Amino acid sequence: MRFNVEAIRKDFPILSQKVNGKQLVYLDNGATSQKPQQVIDAIANYYKELNANVHRGVHTLSQLATDAFEEGRAKIQQHINAKESYEVILTSGTTHSINIVANGFSNMLKDGDEILISALEHHSNIVPWQMLCERTGATLKVIPMNLEGELVMDDFDSLLNSNTKIVAVNHVSNALGTINPIRYMIAEAHKVGAAVLIDGAQSVAHIKPDMQELDCDFYTFSAHKICGPTGTGVLYGKEEWLNKLIPFQGGGEMIKEVTFEKTTYADLPYKFEAGTPNIAGVIGFGAAIDYLNAIGMNAIAQQEEEILKYATAELLKIPELKIWGTSKEKVSVISFNVGNLHPYDIGTILDNSGIAVRTGHHCAQPIMNFCEIPGTVRASFSFYNTIEEVDLLVKGIVKAQKMLN
Ligand SMILES: *Cc1c(COP(=O)(O)O)cnc(C)c1O
């Protein structure tokens, strides 16, 4: 069946809006995706029909809410092929998930241990590790990148050693779209006994990750980048590792028994889920996964690949436009600059035409420093974007170029 983008767009109420008097062209999917009616309905229906706290009441509503919440977890488990549902920890998002892991290692590291991250990381996969290093005396090492926006694997090989305790890299770079060779990196890291965390925040919208096949120790992502609501996300962890980590937050839900002398922690996954969770969010998360699977992740990847090819070719026709991130393996994210024009100025003129792009450092300042640029304009495409929207983007950039030169 042919991918019917017009039918799909009808599922997203926001896409028919006008912005600044112009039809909205939403090309900031790397920051957050739009939400289909199915997800909005799932959240609204929870509040209309099921609202109650989970895991505590004997009353009917509480049990129904608990079932719906746990069904959300089960959908996530199936989607990422995690072995056990309790290996899926529900968090507020990728940032929260990475912080749980970085904090969890606090009493497992010492002076001389090393944590290996990469030059392509989002700040949320840099700062928690720096904080962990400060607490423990461990050292942060960084796998360098090249000017194509790829990680240098020779350097990865030589940085990896028996002191490496954690390797934390993203699956896909949010700033440049590069797909990193994580299968190789996971296998090599395991040879030296390091735990591997993959930040999947930017990949799950494009690639369905398989936990058992990837064999990573942790995988993190946020619902809001895959058509789900904000404020909810996942920390997948292998059971053996999750059992070793100390809990991040204390409170209700995460305990077995509390006395003033000593508290024992609940079993997985609740040990990492202190407090009332984002019940509506998790239900919406499950609805988003159902939505994506009804279209099919392969169909989505194909459609985005077509848009990426077309947009790359059309953008490169613009004089002085330079694309940052030219890895052969990349998703539908295009970061670029036009001559010496400031990304912010281009973004502002595009916005006047109803076109939403991201400008700046994309929470990845080290990449911008390496490329010696203040930032880029980033157009990040989703399966609901069209060829016509790419044409409008190109027209908008040419217009900006004329106005600013
Ligand atoms: C968006 C993003 C994050 C942060 O996700 P939050 O939802 O803001 O916590 C981390 N890493 C990458 C690669 C991202 O794209």
C-alpha cells in the first residue's frame, strides 16, 4: 500500500493550523513531534473515565487505572522487545532516565575508573556523567568526531580499556542526524566489562530498537519525540544492572517497608518509580506506540528516507548552503548554515512564513565548538511531512538569503 501522507496528516489537528497567517510547516520534530488525535483522546479519556491513583486502591477505578497504566508499560516492552516488563522503568523523560543511571553508579566507581562518552552527545548525556565523575573521582573520556559528523572508531578502540566502566553514547545525534555504529560499540565495550547506555531519544522516532538483539545494558528515550505526550519516558535496563544501581529518588511507591531505623526498597520496576507516576502520560505513550505500529515503522522509515534524499538535494542547490552532518548513515535531520548568515535570523524569517525550524546549538555545544560555528539551522522531518513542505522550506531560505544579504 502506498504511504498516504494526506490521510495521516488529518490525524494531527495542529498541522492544519495557520501560524503568522501562513499554513504551518512544522520541521522541528527533533525537538518534539506533534500528537495525533488518537493520543490526545487516550489522555482525555483517562481523565474523563478512569482517573485514580495507581497501585494503591482496592476500589474499582484505581484498579482500572492501574491496568491501563501497566498496559502502557507492556506496550513499550513489546515495542522495544525487552525481555521482562520490569526492565522498563517509567520516568519523566530521557534526561531523568540518564540521571537515574548516572546516580545509580555513585557507589560503584572510584579514582582511576573511566566513563566514555562521545563528541556527539546531547547535554543530557554529558552533564550527569560529569556530576558522577565529581562525586566519585572517575574520569570522563570523549570519543572524537570528524567533520562528516561521524565518531572516529579508531579512537574509540584505543580509548576503550579495562578502566572503562561505562560507555554512554547516543544511537542518533539530535544535532546532525548521524546514526552511530552502536552494535559494534556495545560488543567492544562488553569485551572490557563496561556497561553500555544508549541514548535513544533521537532514534526511536525513526528506528525500532530491539533490546535483546542490541544487548545494550541501558536504553533511554522520551515519549514526546514519538507522537506521545511530554513528561514521560523510559529507562530500559537489564535486570542484573538495575538490581545493582542504587535508587535515585526516595518516597512512596519505591519502598517495601519503612521504619525510622531502616527502609527496604521495592522490587523492579518500582524501586526507580518514586511518587505518583505520570499515569495519563504513560497511557498516551502506549497510544502513541499503537499509532506508530499501525502505520508501521518500516513504512515510516521509508517515507522519511525519501524526504531526506529530496530535501538534501534541493537544499544543496542553494548557493552557499552548507550541510553539517553528512554521514552515510543518518536519519531525516538536516543541520545547515547559509554563508555567514546567523541561524537565528534565518529561523526568524522562516517563522514569518509559518515554517518552524530549530536554530542554535541544539543542546550540543561541543559539536558546534568542534565545527567552529555558533550554531546551525536544523530542519528535522517526520513521516507526516511532505515534499511540498520541503519546497516551501527551500523557498523560505532563498527569501531569507535575499533579505539578509
Ligand atoms: C531530546 C534529546 C534528549 C533529551 O530528552 P528530554 O526529553 O528533553 O529529556 C537527550 N538526547 C537526545 C539525543 C535528544 O534528542
